Amino acid sequence: MKHLKSVERPAVIQAISEARDHGDLSENAEYHAAKERQSWIEGRVVELEDKLARAQIIDVSRMSGEQVKFGATVTLIDEDTEAEATYKIVGDDEADVKSGKISISSPIARALINKEEGDVVEVNAPGGLKTYEIIKVEWK
């Protein structure tokens, strides 16, 4: 957001000013492109400010319990392949499957919420129905 406000916004204002100097705005592609960019920047700033206003810090190290909740690290076994996988349930903006972080709104996380070690869950994944056993719930 800092970059948008301190670099992008002033640059697009300058581009609009320069495009205005070229005369007739109705046929000025540079002007229209700069105005479109300005609109996108302002929308993005509003979106980010709203997210920051609603954000809450959750200290996972102070959480505990046997049930899977937001912030839990869950180890699963795929009942078809016997493959083991460990995922941390995080917010949508933090999700990165390659680093083992899945979104709270993903199909697998939704299936895991409120379940415990030993429970078996079925997940409607893009590749079809998958069945997992929860072997460990941790808070780290």
C-alpha cells in the first residue's frame, strides 16, 4: 500500500497531467489509459485499507485444543495412497500450498474444521473425492 500511495499514485497523476497537455482528451489514448490506471490504484488502496481495518492478529502459540481450528497445523494420511501431508490452516491471503499453508476457505480446511486426531474426513477435491485420516493436530 505504501508503494501505491507514494510511488504509483504520484506517477499516474503526472501521467494524467502530461496527457492533458497533448490537447483533445476525447481521442487521447494516453489520458484514458492513465485515468484507468488511476482508478485501479484508488480501488486497490481502498481495498487494502479495508482489509487492514478489519485485520485481527491471532497468536497461534497461545492456542490449544484437540479440535482443528484456524491456525492449527494438521498432519493427514491419504487413505488411498498412504501419503502423509502436513498443512497449516491460514487466512486466504497467506495461503501457499507449496509451503504447506492452506486457506481456511479451501475444501480441505473446511472439511477439517472441528475434527480431531483419529477422525476421517472426505474432501470433494478438484480431482475427485479424497479421504484423509487426521493423525496429528498441533499449535505452532
